[in-house]
Amino acid sequence: MATDRPPEGIRQLRFERPAGATSVLLIRHGESVPFRPGEPFPLVGGHGDPALDPRGVCQAERVAERLRRSRFGEKVSAIYVTNLQRTAQTAAPLAAALSLELHVESDLREVHLGEWEGGVYRSKILEGGPIATRLMEEGRWDVIPGAEADGILIDRIRGGIGRIAAAHPDELVAAFTHGGIIGRVMAEATGCRPLSFSGAANGSITEVVVMADGWAVRSYNDTAHLEDL
């Protein structure tokens, strides 16, 4: 009887990106400068806009070296950043290594934190208090007074990711973005509680495949290139 099975049997299948889908590397910006109480960061569009700390500059260089030497390397076809300077500063070494220009996708900017903007969030989380507790329990940034509504956040993230995917079918793209955004992408992709993935490290790499029928997570918070920092 004829059979199409190979003589050695059927091996386990490996994931293959579906035709027309886009692989997006979500890279959290490097560590930004410390916040000093009473000295808020400058704002861009209402969002805190600190520059990279020297440690963050080193993390950016490590990201570029990791991607240049990895299986991704020359496969990266485009680099996206937000309108906040720490993402462009983190992306700069990779852009130089691959001779690619930076494209701005503002809808992947960090969550707007209302009264906790400009670096105040760092102090408030360390202090604790009822709002910080609610934030973690409810998984909603908008428990912070004046913060971005949850529905608006989800809509703009989906819009930003959707535009990138539409512009790069069958390609691999690097998107330098923020911890709150990466966490929400993971939540939307997996259906988990919104803050379950809120701990992406500075300079970490997360891979998501954007398909017509949903998002598939391939990796999260890869920091192998940062272990000794």
C-alpha cells in the first residue's frame, strides 16, 4: 500500500510562521536615568521622557550585538521606536549595525500614568498605599488618578501592532517600546490577567507573531545578553 510517510517516521513539527504573518521583536528600552523626588522628568505629549542612564546605553549595545549575531541578524527588515527618546536611544546601535532607519509608531508609547507621570510612579510603587494595591489587584493602570483608560490603551496598542504587521507581511520587525506595552501585548495574546507579564526587563527581547486570527507568543523577556550587567 502506498504511503506518504517518510521511512524514518514522522518527526515532531516545528512552528512555522504562517504565510502573510509578521514576527515582531518587542524590545524594552534600556534603563533610564534615576528619578529624584521634586525633579520630574520632562514631558512629551504628557508622558515622562527621561533619557537613558549609562547602564541603559550599555544595554542598548548588548541588544544590538545579540540581534546581530543571532538567528535574527540580517533578517530584521525594519526598526520601530516610539515618540519617547529612550526607545530611539536604545534602538540606535542596532540601526547603525544593520544600516536601517528608525520609524516612529507613537501608539506603542508607554501607558499614560496621569498624576503619577514624570517619574512619580517609581516613588508611589515603593511607598505602597491603597492605589498601588488596587493597581496590582485589579490589573488596571487607570486606577491611578488621571491615568489612561484601559480600553483606550488596548485600542491604541492593537492599532500600532496592526499597522506594523500590515506594512511587513512575511517579515521580521524590531519594535523598541515600553514595559507596560509589552505586558499588555502578552496579556492580549494569551488571555491572561493584564499585569501578569508586567516585569519585562530593560533591554529584554520578546517575540510575538502577528497573524490574521490572533497573536502567538514565541518568547518572553529574553535577557541572555544582559546576565552580567
